[in-house]
Amino acid sequence: MLGDLWRTIVAIADWRAFARLIAGQPEMDVVFITNLRDEAERKRFFGRRVPPLGHANGPRVYARGIAGRVRGLYVTAAEMLTKDGRRLARNQFIGACEWAERKGAKTVLLAAGTKRLFGRDGESLKALFPNLMFTIGDNGTTQLLWRDIERALNRAGLAPGRARILVICPYGILGSEMTGQLVRAGYDVIGIGANRTALEAEGRRWNVPVTTEITEVGEVDAVIACTHHAASKLGVSSVEHLRRTGRKLLVLDVSEPANLDQEVYAACQDHVVRQDAGNGFSRRLTYVLGALSWNKLMLSRGTVFGCFAEAMALTYAVQRLGRRDLADRDWFEVSAENRALVDDVLPHLGFEPPAPRCFGARVRDFSLELDTCATDGSRPGPRFVASAA
């Protein structure tokens, strides 16, 4: 009920959409198709009502004349881990693409857990919709995430050669890219994940130690969390195992849903400095209904997820700058060349990393020093680490 009321108010308040229709323009240029984080988000956007199409409108954003629209699938991240859930999500995604194309959109983002719904290259999806440009948004997220990490490590006083960094899921797209960046920057890196085969392969690739057990990691200064998989989520005990005695643990969390979630954060916030990472901010970006919309995404003024920023910037470059070459590229591929191209177009919409935030609240202090040490200062050391050298 409340979700439908919010959508109705957003539609009424979206004067730009009416102006575009009067001018003979499509209602939107780019659609961000996404699953729901969890049941709490399902309730926030849909209440108890299942959308008739299996998908419905979410927040609407504008930047330099580019109209973006979130289209939410009625399926959660947890449900998409099941065979039936993925089948349902694929059907809903195709329906959302049909809807987007009818509305005149030219770009579709596979957001959150939908990135690999149609395989690593998305060829079956592209064949169904040859007139749409598809992107998974990870080239832009990678660029923005690394800038977040560099800034946070610097503010926390964690210098290369002196700091030890844990990467959760170093074999995923973002995790692999960040592992490589950290190694090249000179940091001491260790990886952890649930997929032992992929984990060990990534360890060999970057010549870093890896393990499947959090208790075998030992003390670290910072964590880069690149998955929300249940087997790799940080809990209160994880934080205690990982943080150095008398020190807080720095956590850069790019996962959606969050890896170190709000419940865990509330229980251990005195021992953690946590930052949402990989988002994009632009002073030129506007939400219809302002805070009533960005708060639903747990974001802040002018801020969108990094994949949203990429999709909007690519759309602007193709439609307004005539960069047809970008429309013909494979944006399912994350590569140095694609990252450089996205990095070149993000500034056209003013996108840069936002001020550091944690679940929407500003992070002002990156000091990792605790006022008092724990009475029991012992920490479990690494019992086993599978060397990948």
C-alpha cells in the first residue's frame, strides 16, 4: 500500500517526464533493472502487494538531461541463489526489458544480483533485444571503488608495506580487480572465500595467501568486502578475530546487500570503521522526491551506485556526444580498456566518489585507534593458510 502510494506520488512529481513526453522524447533513457536486497527492502518498496508484472518502478534520477529509472524485480538476493529463484528472475528481467524498450529506453543496466543471470557475456539477452545497450556496470564500479579504497586507506594511515588487507571474494570481478590493485600498490594482501578452487586460482594469479576460514586469516588492518554470500559475511566474532589488539578494523563494503550488515554493525560499531564503497556522486544528479527516494536506496543526496553512474555516463556519451563506438562495445567485459573508457565519460555527468558514508550516515573519523584496549588482548593466529606462491 505505502509502496504503491510512494510510486504514485513520484509519478505525479516527475515533471521532467511530462515535459519529455510533450517534447516528443522518450520517458526515460536508461533503466536500472535490479533484484531486491532482502525482505526488508521488499517491504519498503512493495509492502504486501506483488506487482502484477513481477517488476515495478523504483526511484527516478536525472543528470544533464539523462533520465534514469530503477525497475525493481520482485525477487530477493537470497531467492536468486536457488534454481527456481533464478528462473523467476530471468523471466522478470526479460519482462522488464520489454517494458523499458516500450518506454523508449536505449540502455539497460543489469544491477546487483542480475549481472550474471544470462551468463558471463549476456549473448542470449543481447539477441533478444538487439536495439538495447546492456552493461553490468562493473567497469565504473571498479574505478570508483579503487578511489574509495585509496582515500580510506590514506585517511586511516594505512600505508603500503605496513598494512595487511583482507579481500573477501578475491575471485569475483570486483574482488579480483581490487586484489590486483592492492598488490601492485605494495600492500600485504590475503584472500578469503567459499569457493576453494577459484580462491586458490586467484591466489596463484596474484601470489597471495588464501584461506576459506576466517579464523585462519590472523590480524589485518582493513577488509575489502566484495560479496554478501552467507558463507563470507562478517559477524561480530569475525571482527574480533580480524582486528588488531587495541585497534579498530577498517571495512570497505561494496556488497549489495551489505556484507557487514546493519545488525552486525550496530553490535560492533565501536570496533569498526565501516564505509559503503563503490558509489558515485554528482552535484548534477537529482532524485525525484529527493530524500524520500534516495533514502529508500539507503543512499544520500546526489549519490547512486557505481554501476548506475556508469550506465548513465555511457548513455550520455552515446546520445549526447555521438559516441556510437561505445554502444558497440561489450560492457559485460571488465578490462583495462573498458575501465579507461568509462573513466573518461564519468566526468561528463560530474561523477566522483561521494563523501564517505556508512548506511547513509557520514563517516567523519577514520582513526583506527581505540581509547582503551580489550581486557583480553589475545587474538587467534593463523592456524592454516594455503600458500598460493
